[in-house]
Amino acid sequence: MSRIGKKPIKLAEGVTHTYNDKTGEVVMKGPKGELKQDIDPAFKLVENEGELILERPTETKRHKALHGLYRSLINNMVEGVSQGYTHKLELVGVGYKATAQNNVLELSVGYSHNIWLGLPEEVKVTAETAKGQNPIVTIEGIDKQLLGQVAAKIKSLRPVEPYKGKGIRFVGERVRRKAGKQAAK
């Protein structure tokens, strides 16, 4: 029994949906934009008093496995088109800088050359630097999967090292630190 799959999906105000049961395409439209997701056409999406309920066709292991997945994907779509998602990344290190113009992120993170990273049109990026603070890169979008993938790509450009804690990390992320060399006795 999928506990997640049985939960109803609350439709936020201003969000409309269409479901094509022949192809299995779910389309969510809201104030922030529009998202599409393909699901197995055997599943049924039923609207009931401002809530969506995903019904699985059989009790097979495959359908049970996909039930919670599809419910989570549709719920993320509803949340994305109504509120959107935001990730904040912090650049920790001496001389680390970030600037953003026209969805191109320029990072100076300790390499000999700056890194230029072109981002998808669906993602909006801003970089802010306050005196005495670490630079913060904020990425916003409506697609949770795409936003997470972009954040992971940015983090992979300079992973956090465990000795000094330098690198790119999420704001508020805790890094496990290692002790350095011990002095000889």
C-alpha cells in the first residue's frame, strides 16, 4: 500500500490541469507558468472538490511502485506553477566571486580561469555579494527536477573540501570537517 500515492493533491488557487487519458500527459497551468509530465496512461487522475486523486489500475508490484512516484511528480508540478522553487548556493573561500547576466553565471572559484555556465531559459539566476559575507547565488524556477539538476551542476564545479570547508554549498548546509595532520611527538 502506497501511503504517498493515496494522499490527495490539493490544487492551489489559480492552478488548472488537463489530463489526456489516451497518452497519459498531465499539464498544469498556474500563475508562474506551465509544466507537462507524462505518466502511465493506465493510471486515472480524478478531480474531487479542488483535490486530485491518482488511482492505480491494478495491485501489481510495478503499479504500486509507480503510484507514489506519479503522485509526487504531480504534486511538485502543482507547487511549482503556484509558488515556484528556490535554491540558494553559498561560495565559501577567499576571493570567490559570482556574477550573473542574461542567464549566464560567471564563477571565480580558485581556478586559473573563470567558469562561464549557461543556464536553461526556465531557470532564473541572481548573484549577490555583500561586504564581509560570502557570495550567494540564487536560482529560481518552476520545475523542481531541473532546478535540482542545475544546483548540483553548480556545486560540482567546486565541491566542498573537508579540511578548510572551502567550496560551493547550499546556504545552511553543514559540512563534516576532518582534523588536519597531527604534530609529531
